[in-house]
Amino acid sequence: MKKRFRRKRYKGRRRSLSASNWGPLVKLLLCVFGVLAGAALLTLFVMILLESVFHVDTPLPPDGIVAKVTKLFTKGDDILVTTPTPYYTPEPTSTPHPMSSYSPEGEEKEVVIPADMQYYWFGDPVFYGGKMLFTAGRIVGDNVQMCGLLEYDPATGSVVELPVKPRNSHFIYPVFNDEWLVYLDGNRKGGGEICALKMNALSAQPIVIKTVYVGQPEIRLDGHYISWIERTGTTRDKLFVCDLETQETTVLAMFSSSSYGTSAPYMKNGTLIWASDGTEHYEDGRNASVIKHIDLSSPGIRDYNVDTYVHDPEYNGKYFAWIDAHHSADSKLYCAEVTDGAQLVSHEVASGVVDFYLDDEFIAYSVDEVIYVYMFNSGESYRITPERELAQLLGSSEGFVTWMDVTTRERDVLKYARIP
């Protein structure tokens, strides 16, 4: 019996992916992707390990790339969770303060006087309206006499002598504005006359406001008012205010056997201030002072209590400044911003301050024959005189600081700088 053989039906052979034309390319792409993914994960794990174990700050991945990977432990299983990378707003680059690039050697200027004027000594410079007014002297007899008033224009470097001559010996503490020129016409042995002239009539005879018999007080000018403190007796000093238009003089305060009688008043923008005794005394021996404040256009005196001794206070409408001793090597410079309260919260600016001047944007002060400015907008001090130069501070007004270069004593070298 013959076996019946069933012919197997032929089926076509199925082709594998590796045998296709695209097989090698697909495998290559998968391998590349796998390598990149593994490298990325390895990099992230290394970053996390460095941060957690060694506390190393690692840079964040770029926005939109792989998120930071953290590991959570739940029932013994490791679960990888991704957290979106936070977006950090870049901090704007701060603008450097103008004084950070200040060059003392490049900014200081010397006042050069024409030789034919024959003045060799200078003093008491003050700026107003972009011009500098100062006294100038020469030898008369056997003494130096400050017998000239010179006006200097920093824009052109020109120097003009005003047609004013002293009635006595020399000019001291000249001040001026658009309308008035005021100065002390001093005697060589002390005292003198407080004189005033209209700026449009400098050749006229000066108005003698008051004769001073003791000392030579510094005069303050604001508008058509002047003020000064004068010794009027053996132990008595008085604070005077005069209206130049009417020539009426008023005594605002008196000091009897008081050190405040030697503290100069200050007047600016219609406000007059001066130092006086405070009501508080401290166990450590410190003396507390009061800064008296009066608006010349209205009656009434306001007291600002200060927790230090106050000498020669100044005020620019926003800040008070003063020193706590009589221009000694131990003097400390303070400033305080005006608030609604009666107590001034003082801030120590520097110690060893021999002299200072308050301007609108800064305080100019000197320590060890070096001049600095304390800028209100930065709370920092900056040196404005060059290294190896010795300087004596003479004044500050309208953004200018003036000093005498005393590195050499052979001649007077008057310098100034504009504070940016």
C-alpha cells in the first residue's frame, strides 16, 4: 500500500529588518540615540551627586532641555521624577558710581593768576553762579595784606579784579550772589566792619552794616539776609541777622559763657540754623546738643535734638552735617537726614576731621591733609586729592571743592575740582 505524500504548499519567505535596505540605518540611529540618552542621564546623575554630597554648585541646563532628575524612594523602589528647570531672571548690571572712575590727578585744576596782578597769597574762595570769588594778597610794609578781591571763571580761566578796596587792612570771608557782595573789612589786630555792596554798583561806597570790635566772624549770605555770631562782651556772644534791603539787624540768640558762641551759624534756601545747649546729659560725660532751625519767612524756632555735641552745623534742606569738637584732630564728622521727628538719627562719616563743608550732593572734609567727599547717593567716601599731595580744605559750593596745595610752602597754590 503506497503512502500518499501530501505536497507541501509553498509559502514565500519573510524578509527580516536587518535584511532590508533600511535596517543598518535604523540600527545606527537607535545606537546613537541610546548613547546620547545614556550620556545625558549619566551627566544629570553626576550633577545631582556633586550637589548633594559635595555641595558643588553646578550650572543649570539650558532652558527647554532635560529637567533636573531627582530620586524618590517609595516602598524600596527607585522612582525617577523630573522637575522643570526654574527660570531665573538675569540681574541687571549695576551702573558704576561716577566717583568710582574719578581721577584726582586728572580732575584737579589750579587757579593761575596773571603775573602782572602781583598777588601771591590767596584765601576764602567761594563759588556762585559758576564763578569763584576769593581774596588775594601782597606784601604791604612788613605784612601780607589781603587787599584784592578776584573773580575767576573756570570755563575760560580768566581772572578779573573787582573794583573794591578795603577801608581798613584786608578782606575776610567774602560772600556774594546775584544782588549782593558782603565781606568783613578787617583790622590787622582784630575786629573790623561788615560791609555790603550791590553787585551792579561795586564802585560805590560800601554800606557799613556793623562794626565788630572783638574777633572776626564768618558771614553767611542768603538772598538779602546775612547772619553771623559775634563776641559782644567778656563772656557773651550774640547771633545776628540783618536784612540788607532795610539794614535792620536783629539778635536771634545770646550765649553766655558758652562754647556755642564760637560755633558759626549756617543759612541757605531761606533757613537759618545754629547749635545750642541740649536738655539731655549722658552718664558717660557726653554733652547733647540741639540744632535750632528757623524759616526766615515765618516765625517760630524748631529744635532738633542730637545725641552728640554739635559744632558748626550746616544744612542743605535734606541733610544736616556737623563735627563734635572744635576742629581738632579728634573731631568726628556726622550727618543726619531730616525726618518728621524732633530727634536726629546721626551717622558717623569719618573721624579726625579737621574741617568740612556741606554741599547739595556731598560733604567735603579733610583728614590728615587729605580731602575726601562723602556722597549721599552711595554712602561712600572718595579721595579727591592726589597721592603725595598735602591739601588744606578751603570750601565747597555749587558742586566745586576748593583747597590750598600745601605740599610746598614756597607759594600759595589754589586748586579746585568739580565733583561729578
